[in-house]
Amino acid sequence: MSATTVTSALLALALGVGAGLAVLVIEELRWEARRRVPRCMTCGEVHRLHAAHR
């Protein structure tokens, strides 16, 4: 194998690993955003989902 072939293979491997890690980080951020309880638009407090505002 020549040096350019080895370099190209390592570059392709590094790009694949980087893309996989990016997907994992994005999925983790999306999961955390779904689990977070949103603040009330009226009073700014945290209520349970679908709770009636009092």
C-alpha cells in the first residue's frame, strides 16, 4: 500500500467516526430538550405539562 492510500483510508475513518459522534451528541441534546419542563408563557413559572394555569 502506498502512503496516499493509507492516508486516504485514515481520513475516511476519521470522518466516519466524527460523523457518528456528531449524531450521538445531537440525539442527546434533542432528548434533553424533550425531557425539560417548559416555563409558563403567562407567569414564567414551571408547571407540569397540560396543567391548568391558576
